[in-house]
Amino acid sequence: MDEAEVALRAAVITVSDRSARGERDDLSGPEAVAALRVAGFDCPDAVVVPDGAESVERALVAMIAAGSRLIVTTGGTGLGPRDETPEGTRLVLEREIPGISEELRRIGAAEMPSGMLSRGLAGVARGALIVNLPGSPSGVRSGMPVVLSVAKHVISQVAGEDH
């Protein structure tokens, strides 16, 4: 691992009303954090925010301002009344990357038919790659290899480096 890889800052945001209220442990956020650290990213522990587009938007903007170049969200991508992670993410994204989201849904649906119901987005904003993953630990374990397979390339392209 070279110095540039070590310097890449990542963040994980878990979106869950129950976890934000302390009623349920966050199991998916630590899965994403562990994968990012193994891949060489500087990643603090996951931040937990309640469901809702506004809380997701605020958390994403704060993580970008703190220097994160890769932000993974877990949770809030389903069809529940307060599942608004994609809506909050869309408020921040400058450019969507549909291929990442499509691949995540393809893998999710292959594992479980309800995986095709994920509404997660992926894209870039202010120099950062943002990817919405499902809120289950298994969904994060399946999705992180997809994210990590392209993350460093996306980050370098967004920074204007040759590709």
C-alpha cells in the first residue's frame, strides 16, 4: 500500500431510526468500516443518523466537508415510509453512476429476490464517491467488494488524474 492509498479518507453513515434511538445495535456500519480499513482507507467508526432525506443530506455534506473521498451509507434504501436515503443522497450528488447501483441490485437479487427492491444510488459529489448500501450486514458484505473494486479509480478520475 502506498502513501496515497493510506491518505484516502472514507466514512460510513448508518441510516436507522431504531439505531439512532439506541433501540438496536448498528451491525451493518461496522461491516462497512472493517472492509474499508482492510482496503487501506482511513475510516473512523460509523456515524448513525435517523431515517429521512434531510438527516442523510446533512450527514453527507458534513462527511465531504471533513475530507472524506468515499462515503458509504447503509440503510434506508427500501420501501418503508421513512426509507429516504436515496432522496437525501440525490440532493447532494452532482453526477450519478448508475452502473454501480445496477451491479449492487443484480448481486442482491441473485442472493435474495427482495434485493431488486433496493433503491440505493451511487455517484459523485464535490470530489467524493457516495454509495448507498442496504442496511443488513449481509447486504453490506455483498456490496463492499463492488464498491471497493472501483472506488480508488473513481476517486482518481474525479480528482482529474489520468485513467
